[in-house]
Amino acid sequence: MSSASLHQRSVVADAHNDLLMAVSARPPERWAAFFREQWLPQLQEGGVGLQVLPVFIDDQYRPEGALRQTLRMIECAHVIAEGNADRVALCLTSRDIDETLESGRIALVLALESMPGLDASVELIPTAYRLGVRIASIAHFGRTPLADGSGEDATGSGLTSHGVAALKEMERLGMVFDVSHLGASGVAHVLELATRPVMATHSSARALRDHHRNLTDDQLRGVAATGGVICVNFFAPFLTEDARSATLDHVLDHIEHVVNVAGVDHVGLGPDFIREVMVDLTPPCCEDLEPRDVDPMAAVPGLEGPSGLPMVTEGLLGRGLPEKDVAKIIGGNLHRFLGELLA
């Protein structure tokens, strides 16, 4: 089977695309149309069948406007789905996902990145769940009332008492816990406490690129041991020290490493197409990136956006991975995982 044929026949799943940031920056009356014009063609060209949509809040909205902007972006996702019902659907359950895929549409799943605006108000997590959120992390680069992000690893802190309560509440609701961006001690704390599988929506291998945003081999094995999935990040600064020299081979190296450490049944794709979103936004955006020596415009050539995803399938096949394993990596594992967790 050719790479194009395998890609077309497989469920292609992306665990992290910040397109909501770009769409919600437009006037509300343009949300549905802008998605259809700007993003839908790229998703279709990339063969994406299952797309996780994180809600990430720019620094300009923090702290006072974070909850309002969170709700605005959640509403944006609903408007996108309602205004493009012939092409996409916002999915709450595994049955929703399967029915959407069977209809030839794109299944959208809402996520929160660092619980913006909810903070220590754990009692609002069920509210987010009622609004359609099915995946969430509890920290970004810095400190939150729930935990420290990976940029604060030197503190050596685990989850706060509110963070522990958030994990328990998410498990009660059936919401998926995301360890991406969580500090090293926080990841260890989650793996100690979790009673359900956890995932990393967009994290690469620290053994290949020693950056705090990446997961160590022990962490990769720990997530896999819960029954979880690690979705590999394509963001160039997390792949190699010289981000401007990043290539598809760096992406494939990280994928293969995670496969070798965690097992092929526990690997997915979490591209994090930051450049594509940044180009589409009016600054300021992501103001906390530059001080941490991360160039938000650095990208792997050809993988600036979702239309390049067939390159990954071709590359993995070119490295000799069996077709059944490639199908798992490009989306089958995430589809199965969410099918089990969102039942």
C-alpha cells in the first residue's frame, strides 16, 4: 500500500492544534466562515479525521479576563461546529466520534490547556465538562494554583491540594488528564495518584532534546503504564537545539524513540502548529515564549500546518515501520484511547 493510500484509509488524529486562538480573534459573526475558509481546507488536505481543540489563553487576557476568554473560545468551538455541520462535529462521547468519522466529517474534541480562569475553583470543572470539554491540563510554562509547569522544574513541586482535587474530579467526570506542560515532579505526582489512563497531548522525547517541555524515558514509560498515549510534538525548538535546522527526520526520530520506549500502542501525533497560528494572529500572542528562548516562528519545513501530515506517514513507512504500526501512530491509538476514555 502506498503512503498516500494508507493515510487516506486511516484515522488521522491530531491531539493539539491551537486554531481556536486564530478563529476566536475574528469577530464572532465570522467564526464559522473563517474556519471554513482558512482551516477546514488544511485539515482536509492533511487527512485529519479527529482534531483536539485546546483552549489556550494569551497573556494579554490574564488574569482578569482569562475565564471570560475561556468561555469565548469554548463558544467559538460550538459556533464552528454548528456553522459547519456538514464537515465537522463537536464530539462528547466515543459514539459521537465514531458516528462523525463514519459520516466522513471531522470529529472535534475540546480541551483546556492549563485550566485558564478556573484556577483553584475545582467546582467549575463540571461546568467546563457540561460545556463540552473532555481533555484538560493544569499548568503551562509557569505556576498555577493547581501545579507548576515545566518551566518551574527547579521548584521540585508536585500538585497542590487543589491540583489533587482537580485530578480526582476529572477522573470522576471521565475527563482525560493531560500531563503536557506539567513540571517533572508534577508528572510523577500524577502518575502516583492516577486511577485512569492519562495522556500527553503534545510532548516529545527528552532523551533526544534536553528541553524541560519534553518527557524523559521514565515519564514516557509511566504514561504508557497507565494505558495512556504520548502524542509527539512537532514544534522545532522541542525537537533539536538548532530549531532553524529542524527537519522531518527530527520528527521521525522522536516518534521512533517514543515507540521504542513506550510501545507502539502508546504513541500518537500532537503537532502543535504554532507558526501557522502565529501567522494568522494579530500580536500580541504567546508573550511568554520569547523569554524562554523559544522561537515561535521556527517550524519543520512542510509541517507548518496540518496539510503536511501525509509527510509523516510517508516518512514512517520509509523507515520501515509496518503499515499497521504507522496507522496506529498517525491516529489509530488516539482514536482507540479516546474511545475507551470517553465511553
